[in-house]
Amino acid sequence: MATTPLLLPSIDLYGPGKRIGHLDLSWSDDRHAYGVIPVPIAVISGGSGPTALVTAGVHGDEYEGLVIARRLIRELDPGQMNGRLIVMPAANLPAVRARSRISPIDRQNMNRAFPGDDGLGPTALIAHFIEKRLIPEMDLVLDLHSGGTQSIYDPCGYVYEMGDAEFRARKLAACHAFGAPLTAAVATTSSSGSLSAACERARVTMIATELGGGAKLDLRALEIGWRGTLNLLRHSGVLQGIPEKTVTRLVRTPSRECFVMASIDGMFESYVSPGMIVEAGAHAGRIWPMDDLSREPVEAQFTVTGTVLCCRTMPMVTRGDTLCHVGTPLDDSEFVKEGA
Ligand SMILES: [Zn+2]
């Protein structure tokens, strides 16, 4: 006997035109015995050209991407497209509804849930649909993240320094077309469960972003993200028009030394902000122990010279928390050649 899939698109994802709908995710819990989670999805298709997927809300407390994805659906029309654009503005809808990094239903981090599963819970179901159904059809994937509640980034792209030279060159060209002031190249995917890792497995050109954070909307990050998204869609041939010639500056975070971690529990007083250039040995801030007023604050130091990509926004810290994240310079030629 045939079983009904647990996740079904409410719209045709292929034909020309603009359609707005959702993925009907069948789910039964204490709220709904026979309910669905309507994960929003839209398609804007104008021709037989390349196909791109733009995702936001993989983490539910990262907001710039939600606005950019919603604007794409509202402002782009099939007449402007050479190809097909699929947009998922709240990919992990339960997390977005809860304003939370992870889903409150299954406690899963979607960026650790790929390749997913069609029976493990909502987060794994959505990840499974994206990896098995959508990614194999894509020429480009753009996954819009920000720093979330806990941290804030200097608006930047993120790309994985993996694969052969041809694949890397494609990814690098996409980074320049997005044109964020900085792009962080990461030597390995942080997890085989990330959306980036899913695209690496399929050799699909993919960049992610970190567009701000701190549980708010940053105007500069929004502007960089919006312009970058349109330019990248033009560069990839999905959207009509000649792309602007934009460039990004690559940095990398080659080791744990690029992270400044909290060495004690307490309140972190930061001396730096994202985008600042810092030197090895400089102080990143100090942590005030709050449970023993006789103890002196403990200084946190940078151990590499580079650009501050990200800072923690929540001052109360626990030993082991990341306080700052530094990127060191990387040449384009080095990025491409290492894949040979
Ligand atoms: Zn994220």
C-alpha cells in the first residue's frame, strides 16, 4: 500500500510563473493530532536558464535573511528571470516562529540535520527535502544567516575551501559577485550536517552569509545582503541583467587560535567590535567574575593578527563560550589552487 509522503509542496515548483505556497509537513503532537507545519516556499520562473535556491531561517533567530528572502518573493517577477528561483524564507519555520536558533519541536539545529531523514522529526524532514529534492536541481544555493541572538558579524560571506580547483573557482566567482566586504573561507565544513556540506556533496556552487545579528535588523547588513543577492542571481544567469563588477576580500579561520574563548564564567566587557583589525597579543576584552567580588577580571587575548569577524553580544559568558572570531588574510590564488 502506498504511503502518503510526510512533506508535500502545495505548489508546482517547475512551470513558468510566480507561485507562493508551502511544504505541507504532516506532524502530530500535543497541539495538533493531525496538523501540518506549513513551511513557506515560493518559485519565480521565467525561462529555461539556471536554477537557484535562496534559503533563510535555517536558524530562527537570524533576521536579515528573512527580510531579503521575503523581498525577493514580493519584488521579482517571472518577466525579470532567465531561469528559476526557489525561495524558502523560513526554512525551519518552527524555529522562526519561536525566535530560536533550533526547533522547539525536536530541539534540532537544522544546520546539523542534513542530509536529514524522512521520519526523524520536522527539522530532519525539511533538511531531507532540501538535500534530496531541491539541491540536485540547483546551479546555485545562497543560504542567508546572521549572528543570531548570541553574536554579531561584520556583514560577510562564508564559503568552504574544499573541492577541486574548478569547483573552488566557481565558488570564488560567486563570492565576488555577492560582493560582501569580507568573505570567510572555511577549511572544512563545521559539520557534515550543514546545508553547506549538502551542497559540497552535490558539487553545487554555494555561499552562505553572516549578515549581522544580535537579534535585530542591521541596516548596513540588509543593504549588503540585498544588493549582493541580486548581483549573485544576475551573475549566475537566474536573474536578467548585467552584474556589477564587485569584489570581496577573503579571510580564513584556519585553526582554533582564531577563536577567543571565555576562560572563566562571568561578564564579558569587550574592547573591540566586528570589522576591526587586531594584532596577536592585543586584548579582546576582560571577564568580570560575578560570583566572587574579590577576584580580579581576567583579560582575553587575541592569538592571531587579522580582522574581527564576529563578537559575542550577550555579555554574560560561561567558560568555553566564543567571545570573538578573527579572520586572517587569504589570497584568491591560494583559495583556488589548494583544491588541485
Ligand atoms: Zn545561522
